[in-house]
Amino acid sequence: MPHISIKMLEGRTEEQKKRAAEAVKNALADSLNMGDRYITVAIEDYNAEEWQDVFKTEITDKFDKVYVKPSYDPKSLL
């Protein structure tokens, strides 16, 4: 069933990550009208330099699969 992988810049607390994962899980369950017991969520942290590669492989190279498009240049994070 759905597995959500959240990739983001480092710096959030464990509590923030837990709240975000729970909120995303609940939103997906609600929008798909399904039970949340089937949904898993992972969070991976990256520094700004690592994010450049993640952005390319996860966003630029898969742009047709990205439903919410970025409105920033990842280089601005360096």
C-alpha cells in the first residue's frame, strides 16, 4: 500500500518529524478514503549540498511524476 518518503533539509526535531509524518499519513488516508493502517511514512534528512543530488534524481529527472512542482532553485539553498 502507500509508502510516503519525505526527503528534506536537516534541522527539524524528532517531534516535528513525528507530527509531519502523522499529518501526511492522515491526509493521504482521508484523500484516498482508506484506512491509515496501510500507510507508512519515512523521513530522510539531507544537508544543502546533498540536496542538490536528491533534487536532480527525485524532482528534475522525474518531473512528469511530480504533482506539486517546486518554485525555487535548489542552488539557492547552498
